[in-house]
Amino acid sequence: MWASKLQDILLGVGFGLVTAAIIALSTVALSLQYSVTNIPNFAHGELMTIGAYAALVAQRGTHFIPLQALAAALAGGFFAWAMNFFILEPFTRRGARNLVLFILTLAVSLILQNGVLFVFGGNDIGYNLPSSSPMDIGPFIFTGQDLAIIGSAVAIMLAVHLMLRRTKLGKAQRAIADSRELARVTGIDADRVVRLTWLIDGLIAGFAGFTLGASVGSLSPTVGNAFLLVIFAAAIVGGVGRIYGAMAGALLIGLAMEVSALYLAADYKVVAAFVLLIITLLLRPEGLFVTKRVVVR
Amino acid sequence: MIDYIVSTLTIGIIWTIFAYGLNVSWGWTGQLDLAPFMFIAVGAYTYLVLVGGPAPANAGPSVHWILGLHLPFVLGLLGAMVVAGACALLLGGVALRRLRDDYFAITTVVTTLTVYAFIAQFTPLFDGYTGVYAVERPFETALNLPAEAYQALFMVACLVVLGIVYLVMQAIFRSPYGRLLRAVREDETAATAFGRNVYRVKLQAYVVGACTAGLGGAMFGAFLQAFNPYAWNVAETFLIYAAIFVGGSGNIRGVLLGSFFITVFVQELTRLLVPMILPGSPDAAAALRYMIVGLLIVGVLWWRPQGLLPEPQDRDTVLGLARGAGAGADPPR
């Protein structure tokens, strides 16, 4: 009896690793953007949705999967860049309060989600990639697609980490995350760095949308939005702006969701993530894995 | 046709009560609350289980909800306000104490979804996804009116409730307490420096807003005669926000105007016109409505952030003094 229970949990962990990889990708993007711009982007889910639908549209033209992934990333990147360039940046220049920028992202989320609904309709549309047979790896069962998702997630997160630590852009991003005014005083072109950050955020979120669509197998206009608060939970649990924290947060949240699904109704899956989020906000708003206490603005 | 107009106006009136609730927490105190629909739903459920009876006997053993007390109408409204207020006290008491405003907003929306999942899954409470239903409208058998006349009378009842809420809101706005709320919104540090407990003021405003939303929810439940998880979702919160932005945050008449503009004009226009222009796409009306609402929010915030009717500025009531000369008055802008 115990053996079969353990088997169930390990299977849940296996599912959890794929979910966690997708959440982690999206969380790294959100966490980077949130820390640099200090705007909680509630349209982040829609960037994923748009990425997934872009991959679907690309599939009609080509069966070469990397091209579909590229289409997803480019679409996400474009919309994130455009949202900042045409809406958030003009409002920021005018000195809009942070809460107003937050509300603008909510409005953009409403526009994009319903734009997708308007164009593609509300019914689920199948998005199927050629399947591969499942393999046993240790106690887990993975398909080739699962491994590709986990692998690309790790590679992209590594790239983001290297960008933040080794490049001039990353240095500027970290400076702006600490204080935009001080960064500007030292001669950093903050607007340009912020634009690039949104572009990178959108590229990764769009790609994450592609992996989400591929792993779910069907798309609806709320496919990304359904994960929005889970991603926020992962970002905040891991500590906003901390790439390793985002990965650890996503892993924790993804596993909590999948393991809770073994025992509780599906509706409670996201609740597991939310409970972790609320506990983190109340007890350690700077994130669970942050050892140095930072001042939370 | 008259039926349609009466029911549309009734919904407009009820939504205005919702908007007044949100106007206290967002419009006056400046808290980005994404949980108004939780308070509305709690109000509706509470009203239905207080005023209605237990689940009908012929519905089978799986249909079940709590209470079913057959209480009088007014007690149902009061109960809805009390329970919604208590929820706000609990949520606000924890979330307002230590969270900065974007974390507060995230916490409220996450709490709403958690409560949603709980109500949907824990069937003994409000019968899960099936929900509470078959609750008679107030005084329907006692009055024994024809259906149209009763509908019109119910609309008048909603209007009376709205009128009371309006007068209360006006009294709050004009009172020193209303000024305190706006002071907290404009500058928490200054309010603290003048010896105010900002946390307590915010919490009070949050509870008052939730009670108002709960009252609106009770009227909504009375109107629908039933309530279940399909009757509410977080996206509708933005309709209320759009109403407040368009009409004018903090202005009581503005909120009334904005609420009717969004819930009656935009809602019904898209519902009626879009199927005519685009037959055969069932989602187009809802999609266009929310896109318009999103564009309206962005457009209003850019071109007219104060809304159609801006919030009235405080004036010094001491005669003979120049504006801004009174102690603690707003400096001239």
C-alpha cells in the first residue's frame, strides 16, 4: 500500500517537473520584468496565450517545430514591447502612479484575451505536436517532448542568468531594479533598458506559451491567464528579481500543485499555489529563498 | 419590450450599488481591491440561504445548502451586509496590515479565487456548482401581482435601496470622516503625522465598501432568485472599475453615470448590435464588450483621468478667509 502511494507521489513529481519547467520559464520572465520595471504585469498570461496561438497559426504553414516556437516567442515579444512602448511608457513619462500602471496592465489583459476570443472563438482548438513514446527515467515517466521542454527551460534560464550577471545590459537592469533614478544619474539609458527588458520578457513568455500549448494539447483564450496567478505566486515565493529564486519557487509551486491534485479536487490545484503565496507575503515578502533581507518598497 | 427595459434598468441599479461599494475602497481610500465580486457573491449567497428555504425535497439527497431560515426580506439584507463585512474585516485585517498596495491587490484576487474554489467544491455549504436556487422573490405571493407589475415594483425597491446607499455615501463624502479617507489616499505619511491610524482607517473603509457590495449582492440574489459559481467571475470586477473610471473616481454622481454607461449602454449595445453585424459568431459580443471596456479604461486614464464628473475639491468652510487658509486644508492646486 505504501509502495503504491509512493509510486503515485513520484508520478505526481514527474508531472510536476514538466509543469514546473513551464511555470519556471514564465516566472523567470515575469520576475525579471517585475524587478526592473516594478509593475506587476497582469497581462503576462496573455503574452503566453498569444505565443501559443502564434505557434498554432505557424503550424498551419510549417511542420518544423522550432519555427513554431520561434513564432510564439516573436509574437509574445512584440506584444510585450508594444504594450510598454505605446501604453506604459507614455503613462510613466507623465508620472502616473504605480497602481495606475498596474490597472493599465489589467486593461491590456482584458483587451488581448478578448481579442484572441474574438479572432479564434471560445472553443478549444487542438494543438498537437508529433508524439513520442514515454520513457522510464528512474522512477519517473517522461516523453521526449517533456524532456525537450525541461531542457529548453533550463537552457533559457541559464541564459537569463548569464545575461544578468555577465553582460552590460544585465548590469544596467540590476541597477534600474535597485533605483531607476540613481541608474539614470550614472548615465544609463533607462528607457532603452526597460524596453529591452519588456522585449526579453515577451520573448520568453511567448515561448513558455508554446510549451504550455504543446503540453496541454489544446488552446483556449484563457490558457495563459489560468496560470497568471500561479506564476505570480512562484515569482513572489522565490523572491522577485531573483532568477534562482524563481526557479526554486516554480519547482515548489509546480510540485505542490501536482501532488495536491492526487489528494484533492482539481479546483484546489491552484489553491495550493495561492496558499504558498499568501504565507510568503505575510511571513517573508522578500521571498522564501532570499537570505539577505532586502527593503521591500 | 417593457419587460426587457425594466430588467435592464434593475441590473443597472444593482450594479451601481456594487460600484458604490468599490468607490469607498478604491475611489476614496485608494486601495486596489480586486475582490469586490467575492463580497457580492457572499452577500447573494447569505441573502438566499437566510430568506429562502432549505433545498426542495424533490431535488434529491445530493442537493443541499445550509440554513434556509425563511427570514424576512430586510433581515436577509442585513445578514448579507454583516457577513460580507465580516469577510472584509478578516481579509483586510490581515492583508492591509503589512502589504504594499500591489501585493494587497494580488492577495485579494488570490483570496477570491480560493473562496470560489471552496464554494464550488465544498457542497454542504452552498451546494457547489449547482448553487442555491428556487428562492421566491420578496413578497411575491403576498402581493399576488401580475408578473410585469411585480417586476416594476421590484425595480422601484432596488431604486429605494440605491437611494439610501446614495444618501449614506453623500453623508460620508461630506463628513470629516470622508475627508480623512481622502487624506489617507492622498498622503499616508501626512495622515499619520496628524495622528491618524492609517491602517484602521483603511480597514474601516474596506469593511464599509464590502458591506455595500454585500447589500448589492443580496439584491442581485433576490433578483436572480438563485446563485452559483457561474454567476460571478473575477473579470466582471473590471466592469465595475471601468464604471468608476469613466464616471469619475470618488464622485458619487459620476459613479452613477459611469455605472449606467457601462452596465446598460455598453453592455446592451454590444449584446444587441454585435449579433446583427456578426451573426454566427457567438463569442463576438462578449469579446467586443470586454475589449471596449479595456480600451475605455486606457482611454479614460489617458485623456480624462478624473473621469467625466471629477471628484469635488474640498473648500474651506470658514467664511471670509482665502481658499487654503484654514488649518489642514488642501493647498491651492
